[in-house]
Amino acid sequence: MANKILTPITLWSDFNDSLPIQCTVLEEREEDGVLLRKLRCFGRDVGGVRVNIFAVYCAPAGETAPPALLILPDASQTADVAFAERFAKKGYAVLMPDYRGEWENCEEYTIYPEAIPYANYRSAGRRLDFADDTAKETSWYEWVAVARYCCLYLRSLAPERKIGLIGIRAGGEIAWQLAATFEGIACAIPVCAGGWRAYRGVHKFGESTELKMDDERYRFLAGVDSQAYAQYAKCPVLMLCSTNDENFDADRAFDTFARINPEMDKTFYFAARYNGHIGKTGLNDLDLFIDKYLKGREVFIPAPVEIGVEEDEGELVARIKFDRNGEVKYCDVYMAEDNLDSPTRDWTKCTLKREDGDDEQLFTLNAYENASRVFVFAKAKYSCGFAVSSKIAVKRLENAYSNSQKKSRILYSSTNGTDSFTIDRFDKNVVADCFLNTAEPPVRLTEGPLGIRGVYSSYGLKFFRINDARFRPGENGLLKFDIYSPRPTILQVCIGAEQGGTPVRYSCALRVAGGECWADHLLSAKDFKSEINKPLSGLNAARYITFYSQDEFCINNLLWL
């Protein structure tokens, strides 16, 4: 079998899913109208030993056959009772398995036969990102096999009910495979799962975009990577992604989406500035999508926004086209410059120039005069409550435009609102380690002394603008900013940089006296130290800045000198 290249069809055509599941309920209780079970059932046979699957099952108490959801967590996570209960309270029967396998200080996990130790996430090794033999001898094959038997379990409880899929990060990559190769899935929602794992570190728009190919890479691309499965998807797909995801190149996410059969219902949404997380808007999309395809609710699902970059009256603009079958409530357009590394892009909101009829709008792209290219995407929310995005469009800049911008030392002032800021830590109001679930804007303006406002987030603030050529400090630059904190606090200011291609964080613990006044601070590169107490060489090495305190604070007038 070595060197045999298996496609999605040939890989799964002979999979044996006829073995009895033999479910054992370990624990059962009913609370707040939700039935909760912890259970074990059998998966595939490996050399005479069955995979022993642990899962959590939640359903509305008293209902015999509600529509079902199979929820696949990230590979570093396990079954999440709270997340499963959330959907049970919305009227779904939910099965959420553990597939990561053996884990420290945990007894509730899926037990894999000794013949496939790499099915345990902590022992995956090369089997996670390489198909050294065939696609069958990878962690992914075993994880998809677990998911297939979980679908069979749900079907055994109520053969006629609809089953939907939600997969988070690695679970989303599993969902792509299942949606393409398992019959009877009603809808699939891959979350922060864009495919192209083999292309990590190869930027789509870089100078060198070709992947060094050999037999192993062909095997992985053909039988494991999600973009190979997208064209075979047999159900409606909602793809939820984040623009600054460290796990894959966001520029390639829409390429995976575009491979889905055009006759299949599908749509796409980007969470702006998030890294492997989705905000409230994306979670709302998810709820509407499963309501439509699992409950039959009438929900208008808009097509992705169309986007192009062009010149208009001497200005660089983005032309946005909407789904004319829906009513747009608002549209936001985001622009970034030059940075090929999508996780560290500074996405800045653009200004509406004019409307061209009911279904088109033009937004000005105020790019740096020395920028060589721009990246742009749009997202629009419709009156039905559903939000969709465009692909990330890119254009090389070879002409001068009347709206080109000069270099600037001003990184931020409150006149910018919350633009370019995102949150630093997803440490509260997060479900399934992925969805930010709060009604409050996570980044907002708050008023300080003298009626002057600043930017604040209880999650901490993260800011990529210092990474842009237009705003990058000089070699000996100093960082100046104003801070307001009503109480004495310690503000952790960190700079992310790279050393030999390896990310390094440099920190500065700033003591803030507090009180009803704005205090200005001036920091040099030597104020920032790494974990081994090595100082930062210069602020111009920064990829991002973060600000965090356990106490309330806000920032204003951020600039370099």
C-alpha cells in the first residue's frame, strides 16, 4: 500500500461501518428540561480490537426524535457538556464525542487499540500532518472513523431524523471529510477549518507559492486535506472562518469554499481580526443555518458578497455587490496592506464612498502611498439576521491614487473609534473554546477624565497596526501612549516579534498609579524583555502590541517618537 495515492472516494469506499455499536450508558440525568447521558459505544475494528468511543449525549427531555447534531470539538479539546446543552435547549439531540484519546488527568476519553497509538492526539507525531504510508495510516482516518460511528449511533436512535454537523478547527476538517463521504448528512458547518494544511508557511500571494512536492505530499493532499473533499460535499455548507487564524492561511479559505459543488447550497463568513475564534454574529449564523436545514425554518441564506478592487475618479476603491434577493442592513469593508502573513494583518475599516443602485456600494481604500498591494474583504448583514462575507481580494498597486496616504507616527487616537483593535485573550464568555458569546461589544470606547474617550476591552487589547509599513517605527523609535485607570494597577504591555522565524514575546509590566486623570507613558525597546530577560532590539521589529490588566483601563493617543 505504500506510495498508493488514495482519493476521498477510494479511501472511504471500503470502510466497514456494519459492526454493531453496542452502546453503554455510563451516567444519565435530567435537569432543566435536558436529558444528559455520558456513554460509550464501539467504533471500528482494528486487528480484532474495537475503538471504544466516549461521548456526551444531550436532548430535550421527553422528545423522541428531535433533529440531531454531531458536534466535533478541536483535537485538543474533548466533549463539552455546556455546549451540547446549549443546542439541546434549542430543540436538538446532540452527540459530542471525544476523539483526542488518552489525556492527562482525564478518565472520560476514547480508547484506541494499541495498534493505532497515533489516533491519540498527544501521540500523533508525523501521522497528523504527513501521510508517510497512505491516508489510512493517519490520525485523521481514525478520527473520521469515530465520527462516522457517531452518526450511526444517532441514526440508530431515530432512523428518519435529520443529522447536522458542526466541526471546530480540527473537528471542522473532520466535518469536511464526513460531509463528502457519509450519506444522509443534512448540513455541515466547518468552523475555523480552511483546509490546505500541507501549505502551512506557503503564503498564497507570496513570491514562492509552490509547495515542494513528493509522493508523501501527493498522498496527504489527495486523501487528507479538506480542499480535496470540498468538491464532494453532499449537503449544504456554512463555512465560518477568522481572518487572523494562525492555523491556516486565511487567503486560501475561500478557495476551499469555491470548490464546493455550485449546485449545493453554501455560504461563507469571516470573523474580522479573530484568531481561530468566531464572534456572536457567526454564532447567530450557525443557529439560523441549522434551523433552516434541520428544522425546516424559512431562513434566507444570502450568497457571499462579491468584491473587486478598481479605480474610481482617481481613487482606489472596492466595489461591493450584494445578493439582490435580500435586504442589506449594513456592510463593512476591511483593508490591509502588503503583509503576506495573514495571521498578523492589520484589518482597517474603510469608508463608504457611494451607493450604486440598490445592490452595489463603493468603499474608498486609503492605502499607503508606498504599498505594493492591498488585501480587501467585505461582510454584510441582511435583514433576515444572516451575515456573509466575501473572499479576500488582492490587487497589486502600480499607479498613484488621489486617496493614497503618507507615512504616519500616529498609531491610534480615539477619533478612530475601535478600528484595528481586537481582543488579546479569549478567557471569558467563550463556548467550546471557540465562540465568543456575549451581547457586549468585546472592544469598545469608554469615557475617561475630561470627557476624553479611549479604547478598552476586559479581554485585553491586541493591535497589529505597528506591523504596517505606513505605521512602523524607526529603528530607535519610542512608544508613547496615554492611559486612564481609575485604580492603581499593573498594565502588561507586550510586543510580539520574530527571532529566526520563531515567535517571541517581549513584556513590560507598567505600574499605573490610577486616579481621575490621563497619564502619559513613554517606552523604549529596552523596556521590553523576553522570558530569558533579553531586551527587544527595536520597536520596528514588532509584529503586534497587546495591553492587558485585570483592572479597568483605556488607551488613547498611541504613537511613536
